[in-house]
Amino acid sequence: MELTVTEAAQKWFKTEVDPPEHYGIRFFGKVYGKTEVHDGFSIGMSVEQMEHPVKETMIDGMQFFIEEADEWFFKGYDLLVDYDPVLDEPVYHFNKQES
């Protein structure tokens, strides 16, 4: 599993969320909604401290991560977090991992 956050998405998180020091942006699966690969689940995000990350990335001092408890939701996929300027919000894309 890879976690990629585009520069445009990172700028949105910095402007709109701006987590405090030692906190990051956690991505997780939540009930209700739909993704490109999940029916009945969508992606949630929250500002938290990492506890048991399975994937993390740091961009310009801002931490983005997925916790071990959420690995099931992303299993077999790489997550690309991008920004939609029309909706003015993040957009999430799942790319199936190569075997």
C-alpha cells in the first residue's frame, strides 16, 4: 500500500485543517457512502496523533497516515489524495496494486 498526497491536496490541508504540532491527518474507512472500490463505505479523515501506523508520509512538515486498524479498507490498493478545485475539497483515488 502506498499513500500519495499531491501538492494541491497538501496545500488544501494546510489552509483548511493545519494540524497542531505532533498531529497529522489520518485517513480511514467509514460506514456509508461509496468510493471507487467500496460500496457502502467512504473515506474519512481526522486530525490525530499516530499510534500504530501502517503507512505514513511527511510533506513539508505535515504528516499523513493510515493506522493499522484501517489496513483492511486500503488492502490491495494504493491511495492517491488529490484536490478538486471545483468542489474545493480533497478527492481520493484507489489504484489497484500490481501483483
